[in-house]
Amino acid sequence: MESELKSLVQALRDFAQARAWEPYHSPKNLASALSVEAAELLEHFQWLTEAQSRSLDPEKRAEVGAEMADVFLYLLQLADKLDIDLVDAARRKMIVNARKYPAPLDPPA
Amino acid sequence: MESELKSLVQALRDFAQARAWEPYHSPKNLASALSVEAAELLEHFQWLTEAQSRSLDPEKRAEVGAEMADVFLYLLQLADKLDIDLVDAARRKMIVNARKYPAPLDPPA
Amino acid sequence: MESELKSLVQALRDFAQARAWEPYHSPKNLASALSVEAAELLEHFQWLTEAQSRSLDPEKRAEVGAEMADVFLYLLQLADKLDIDLVDAARRKMIVNARKYPAPLDPPA
Amino acid sequence: MESELKSLVQALRDFAQARAWEPYHSPKNLASALSVEAAELLEHFQWLTEAQSRSLDPEKRAEVGAEMADVFLYLLQLADKLDIDLVDAARRKMIVNARKYPAPLDPPA
């Protein structure tokens, strides 16, 4: 991971330590919290049509961005606990996905 | 965002385009898919104790890493669709959280 | 289904109709909403230990009950839309589960 | 609750006891499992349009019914652990919802 993600991870460690939250931050609990935040993100979209979801107004877009940040922050914390390099894991998963869903020979126009 | 995230985002765009998946990738659908992947991540932990979740064996840890990658890949795609800078959003959310949960004056020993 | 569930389903139909919510209540959207409510339920437990979750105080228990009601109400509405008998589906799933997870010959003492 | 739900709950108790699953079935874990099953239900809908979700073919509808059964079975088990009457909780929640979302005076035609 590059420096901006590393500095976020360090800030999250400091934040949790200053509040003595480490005992709560088992991977089991962080995975729960991540899933809860993902649902809060989904909640913003649940009654929108797909078309509406493609053209959010600025206020809604800001709210959605804050929920996405929550998901990201838990993802970074969980990765840190488990010593997983998120960017590396993502690259490897894309290779798996490319095999699982081969692109058609004639790409879409 | 730094170059490694930008290159992941570009790879995801190319991947979706080569498969003509763009019509499916409304923010509403991406938020659903992200939430489903977060639950698949949680599933690995649901019957573990917190202590067990802190000491995963290598095989389980690899499976968990692959699920985290799925969450991350959808998060990056959703951010790309909505033109949200995930790292910037995360930094701003940490400032909000610091106000919401002030650290105690006497930090834990 | 017996009469108490049938009367709940009818009340939910009347409720949605009086508010002209039918256009929003596609099965896709109801499944999203159900998933969001399930996460709100989970949120009550995310930082508790398992032991704490086994002895909720009355106030927390009431809050949890209200979240469970939300999940149940969306489940009933989705079943109604898809013309699925929830109790019958549950009975059939238990038979499937009994084959998938056979009970040990020597039952636990 | 009427007899059909009571008999389902009793069957679930017997099922868990015969497999010695009780130690795993803390409310915290059951809420996680319920949330995971709700996401598996959502997964069936994530790439469908709302219109497609309103006209599932029989095979898909059966799969969706089985996922709904999983959600229901965990909901019943969690309610049993917490000594919550699900039908009663649902009725009370509908009264709360009626206050929160008052019906318009002129109902939709």
C-alpha cells in the first residue's frame, strides 16, 4: 500500500488506542460493523430507481460519500488486524475474476 | 488518491467495459452488491468466538482476504461512478468521528 | 399460514395501499429493505460480547424486538408479493437442513 | 403466536439440541447469521431490474423462497432466545409506523 493508505491506517490505530477501543475490535466485531455500515450505505438507495441512483443531488451524494467512508475505515481496520494488504488482495481478486468471467472475444462496441 | 488506487479503478473500468456490464452497474446495484459481499465476509466469522477470530489459520485468512477484496472492488467502483475520492472522504469522516467521540483527557495507559 | 399471519399480511397491504407505496415495493426493493433492517438489528449486538447478548436489559430487548418486527414485516410483504407461504417454506427448509446436517447417532447428553 | 409458529419454534429447538449447537446460538451470533441470510436473499435480486424482480421464473422463485425460509428460521430462533413474541412485536410496530407515516386524508384512487 502506498503512503496515503498507510497514514490512514496509522491514524485509525491511534484513534482506537486513544479511546481504549482495542478490546472491542476483534475481527468478528469489525466484520459485523463493516456489514452494518454497508447496509447504511444501501439504505440511501433502497427506494430510488436505478436511474435516480445515477443522478444523486449534491446533498445525497455527500451523505453517500460519508457512508462509503465508514465502510472503508472498517475495511482498513480489519485488514490491519489481519495483516492483509488490501490493494494486493484486490489485484489478486481481479485476476481470479478475469478467469471466472472471461471477456467475450468480440468486445462490445 | 495515489497511483495504485487509480490504476485499480482504471482496471475495474476496463473489466466492466469489456464485459458490457455498465448497464448493470447503477449505484443502486453496486451498493447492493457491496452489501452482499460484506455479508459473505461476515459469514466467515459468524460462528467463531471473538478470540478465534483473532487467530485465523492461514487458509481461512486467505479466504477472508478474498472477501475483503470483493468489498473493496465494489467500493472503488461505486466511488468511481459517483466521482467520490474515497481516501479524501475517509479523512474527512475521521475528523467527524473525532468530534463525535472525543478522546478522554487521560489516555488509557 | 394461520389467521394471525394472514391478518398481518392484510394489514400490511392496506397500509401500503393507503400511502400509495406499491410502486416502491418491488421484490428487489423489499429485499434491500429487509437486508437493511437485518443490519439495524445486528447493530445492537455488534460491540456486545456473546455473553452480554444473552442477557439484554429490558430497554435493549425492547429495541431489539422492534428491529426484529421490521425484518418480519418486510419478510411478510416480500412473501406476499411473491405468493410464497413463509411457514410452508420454513418447514420444507428444515427438512433440507436435516439432510444437510444429520444429527449424530449419539445425541449430546 | 398460533400453533404453527409454536411448532416451528419447537422443531428448531429440537434441531439445535440434537446437534449440540446451543453454545453457538448466542443472540449476537443469530443476529449475524440472520443478516447473512438476508444478504443471500438480496443477492438473487442484485442485478435484476425492479420489473424483472416482479416476474421471477418458477425456479428462481423457489430459490428465493428457500432463502426467505432461512431468514425466517433465524428470526424465530432469535425471538425464542430473547423470549419475544414476533407476531405481537410486528403488530405493535405497525402501530408505531402508522403514527410515523400518517396516511393522506385523500387516499390514492
